[in-house]
Amino acid sequence: MGYQPDGAALLEVVVRAAREAGAVIRAAAPRARSIDWQSKGPTDFVSEVDLAAEACILAVARRDLPGATILAEESAATTPAERVSRGLALVIDPLDGTTNFLHGYPEYAVSIAALIDGEPVAAVVYDVPGDELFTASAGAGAFCNGAPIRVSTIADPQRALIGTGFPFKDAKDIAPYQAQMSRVMAQVSGVRRPGAASIDLASVAAGRFDAFWENMLSPWDFAAGMLLVREAGGVVTDLGGGLLRPVASSGVLAGNPRLHGWLMGVVRG
Ligand code: IPD
Ligand code: CA
Ligand code: CA
């Protein structure tokens, strides 16, 4: 078998790539509102900045991890799950929160996970406007700008702040989501929809959110964040409590261990 880098070595590479992409995004931010967007769907956009950030990450990956399978939102989004599940793979969202970025709303990130046999072993979520670098490697904990982070200890839903993401691609998904939202809102202290799923998961890991759910995410939205949550002592599953594999799209439910099961029950109805 060939050389297989360990979690720490992989983390070094993905952090370097995320910082380089972050610099590209930061340099473009002052002119964000005049950047041209292309439509991927009626309410789903990509800009030249997403593409430039992804090119930057891919250049680092090809140089430093030449054998890795790539699953990347803008240029390699259709890599089959079966390939991503085998050996070393990188799951890349070059700019998570594109809509926020294009409106100058300061909530967007670079998200990269390294997987071995489908399991995340190194992860970075770089919140560019906040300049917060969230990192984790399997078995070694989760960190924000080098300081250890832990999920919250809140157990009472009435005291909980819950993160979520709205369905925005298909209008038929809105009504069932509103029913979930009504049930959650009636029982908690607050619900937030910041607009970048990778940062939402980092917020669970850091104890800022007590739990989070979104009914459908792409693997690049949650691959890095799910390792942050686990390494910070949290629980992250699909909506039914099943194993989450960041090789295909899925609903995502994350939380501190006290509130994860509670939120799952409320979301399910
Ligand atoms: C989106 C964000 C958003 C989530 C969407 C994602 P993008 O990613 O993470 O919070 O609700 O489902 O698609 O398109 O900005 O990379
Ligand atoms: Ca995304
Ligand atoms: Ca994106």
C-alpha cells in the first residue's frame, strides 16, 4: 500500500488550502456587490469568486495530495459516492454562503474535509469575515483559532438556541419545513438561519448553537462541520438518527448529546 498521510498531516494541507482560498475571497469581498453571478438554479448562484477559490484549493490538493479523489461543489460535484468512500478523498465547498457573500452579509466560509474510506479524519471551516479558523482531526479534538472548543451543556430546550437552514431550491419543501419550524419555535429560546451550513455546524461545535437541523444538504456543506461537532463532544446524524456519510446529500441533525435526541423527535413530529 502507498503512503497514507495521517490526520495531522492532512489537516496541515487542508488548512493551508482553506487559508489560500480565504485570501482570494477576502480580496474580492469589497467588490462583492458588483460581481456577476451565474445561475445554477432559479435561486442558486455561483460567482467567479467561488470558482477562483475552488481553483486555489484544487491546486494545493493536486500538488500535495496527488492521489486524492476530489468531490468539489463547482468542478467535481458528480464524483460517485462509491469512489468518495474509497481511500483518500477531499470534500470541498470553496465558498459556503455564496448568497451572503454576494450581498455583503458577513457570514461565509471555506469548508474542506479529508476523508479516509468515507470517514472524515481532518476538517477545516474557515469563517472568512469573522477570521475564525475551525479545525479538527479524528481523535484529536476540535479547535477555533487554536483554542479547544466544546459543545454546550444546555439540556433544557427552553434555554436552547437552535440553528437551521431553510429549503430554498424547491417550493414544495417549504410547507413541511414550516411545520417543523413551528414545533421547534414553540419550545426553544431562539432559532437562527445564518446561511452557511458549515459555520452552523462549527457553531454547534463551539457551543454557540445547542443544536442544528437542515432537511437537505450536499456533502460539501457538512463534511467538515460534522467532524468539528463530533470532536467537540457533540452528536451528528441524519434526520432519523442514522449514520451520516459525507459522500452524498442528506438531512443533517447535530447537537450537544443532551439535545440531539430531543430535536430529532420534534423535527420528526
Ligand atoms: C448553502 C449554505 C446554506 C444552506 C444551503 C447550502 P452555498 O451553500 O450552506 O446555509 O442552507 O443548503 O447550499 O450554496 O452557499 O455553498
Ligand atoms: Ca455550501
Ligand atoms: Ca458553495
